[in-house]
Amino acid sequence: MTDFQNLSETELQAVIEKAEIALKNKKANNRKEVLNTIKELADSINVRVEIHDIEKPTIRPPSKIPVKYRHPKEPGKTWTGRGMTPKWIKVLLEKGHNLSDFKI
């Protein structure tokens, strides 16, 4: 076994990278073996098995929704028109303003 204390940072990084690759390969080989065993067992009792690989769902970035409303005196306060109505709009509506007054 290697004495990791005597390795340089680059050598340690190389060991880590090689270990990650080896682990990934072992997992892939183990998965193949398990799938083959499942297929063989199914064949032994005359059962048809379909195995579908489930990929990790891709996380897509949230889509940017355009701003529809802006505070007349504080341009940093905006609202897309979705979700809960912001307090600043509620206050201005209570003062008699119309929502269309803030439309961009």
C-alpha cells in the first residue's frame, strides 16, 4: 500500500483521479454482471424481461420570465405577474391605483 503522506499534491491528485476511474469501471462492470444474472434467471423460467436504463434527469435552468410590472418610483421593485402579488402593488392598489399603471 502506498504511503500517502509522502506523495506530493500532484501525485495525490493523480492517485485520486485513477481511483475514481477504477471505481467507475468497477461499478459499470458490476452493473453489467447483475443485469446478465437477471436476464439468465428470467430465461431459466421462460420469462421475458425488459430492462430500461434510467438516466438522471437533466436539470434545466429556470426560464427567465419577463417583468410585466414596475414600481413607479422605485424601479428596482418589479413583478412578473406570476405568483403572489407583491406588497408594494397591494399597497398602491389600495391607494386607488390601477394595475395597468405599473405595466411596462
